[in-house]
Amino acid sequence: MEKEVVIGQKTKSKKSMLKNFYPNYVFEKVENIPYELISKEGIKLILMDMDNTIIDSKGKYSKDIKKWIKFMKSKNIKLYIVSNSFSQKVVKRIAKELGVRYFYKASKPSTKAFKKVCLEFPDISKDEILMIGDQLFTDIWGGNRFNIKTILVKRINKKEIFVSRLKRPIEKIILNHYYKKEEKLSKCKV
């Protein structure tokens, strides 16, 4: 029998708590996310993590990410970098080069940055916003806490800050549960 965990006044099982970290979709990399999915989901604003999502550990991004961003913008999709980085200089440079707006020191999974970004787009509702990132405990959990759609992408390279490296084994356990759940659902749909 599952052990119950009390959160505030609500009771959730351990399994349902894992759902807080489940993305809506998983892709190998940002550039593989098709416009058809963005369109089908009614997305008008894409929030993107920066480090290891769109840039590598050397602060470089691929030509493909630049093309993807340019294409999304041509479809009137607004794009915004939402980064936990403390370096405004780096975030500002990347945002300027890619032609997008940015928010640094976001403190994800806090929803503070999401709320501030949304104030800039009063005509866009939460169900029209997507968060893309490489970490379950910051990007995906933050997006889920704010009630927006989320996409997990594989990190660009293995070089990461110490705190991120500590979380990866736990993320792996959660992702294994996620993939098992998805596999069961797809078998049911046959």
C-alpha cells in the first residue's frame, strides 16, 4: 500500500507527487520541437531556459537553435529566456544575439519570474505559454507550479555546475517512472 504524504491540508500519494516533475513532452533538443506541436497546443509564448538548454557550457549555441528561434518568430511566437543565471552580462548577450527578451536570476522553480514575464504579455493566457528546459527540479517543476505546459530536453553537454550534477541521479529516477507511465498509457491506446 502506498504511503500517504500530507502537504498543507491536502493528502497526496508519493506517486502523484512525482507528477509535479513530469513534463508534458520530452524532446532530444529544442530544435526538434516541431511548430505543428506548438500550433496544436495553441502556444503564443515560449519561455526557454538558457544554460544547457540553448547554450553549451562555453556559452555557445548552434546554428540550428538560431534557425529554430527565427522560424518560431516568423510564426508570431514570442520567445523569452528565463534563466537562473546570476550573470546578466551573459544572459543579455545571448538574448540580444538571438533577438529575444530575457529574465535572469529567475530562481526557478519559484514562479516569481513567470509572473513577471506574464505581466509583459497581458493578452496571453497561461494555457498559451510553454516552458522548455533541461532540468526537472527547476524548469519543469517551475512551469508545472505556474500551470503552464512544459517540455523537457536533453542537456546539451555533461559539464554542469555542482548543484545540477547532484540532482541528476534523482531526476533519472523520476524520469524512469515517467517513461513507465507513458509506456503504459501508449499500450492502452492501441
